[in-house]
Amino acid sequence: MKRIEIINGPNLNLTGRREPEIYGSTSMEQCIDGLRSRFPDVEIGYFQSNVEGELINRLHQVGFSADGIVINAGGYSHTSVALHDAITSIPAPAIEVHLSNIFAREDYRHHLLLTYACRGMICGLGMDGYALAIQNLLH
């Protein structure tokens, strides 16, 4: 059985309640349940933290055993060299996901440090981005 780990960063614990006009009204719990139903033959792990070091620790913990990582580091995507380095330090391929179209938003959101370390990046497709990332990692 393939194992995919979804790692979410700051404020994504509020998805479904926080700015639904930008991030949608689906909670992450609903999204994860839907992904597990959609991919019944895949073990989907989920981790969320608002703390950068905890995200790095999780990447180190699962990055040597998972078949792939879907990462939405939230605001850390634009600022964290440490998360970039953690992704490049592990063998599991990673795909970066953003719920909103970051390129249609503020200029400071256009620069992404994690993208350089990831296989690809999906943005602007809401929760569907997670499923697309998982599909890519499985093939």
C-alpha cells in the first residue's frame, strides 16, 4: 500500500472558517475524509502545525518512509529556507499545494521558496489541489 503524507502549515487548521471567500468552506477534516474515501488503497497521513520547527520535524520523521508528501506550508512557503532545506534532505518527492491562486493575490505571495525543492506546485484549485497532488505522486 502506498503511503502519502499531507503536511499543512500555519492557519490551515482554520480552513472552512477562515476567509471562506478565499479558502473555501470545506474544513481540512472534511477534505482528509474525502481523500481517504477517494483513494481507499492509499494510506493518507495528516499533520498540521502552526510551528515551523514541528513541520520540519514531521518532514524528517516521514520523509524517509512515505511514498510522497503533499505540503501546504501556508505563509512559510514564502519565507522558510529551513522548510526548503528539510524537503531537499529527504528522499520522498513533495508537491506544494496552495488553496488560493497566490499569483492573483498580493505581490509578496508570488515568491515561493519551497517550490524549488518540490516536484511541482498546484495553486488556485481549492481542496481539489490535494487530490491532484496525490494522483501525481501515485503515478
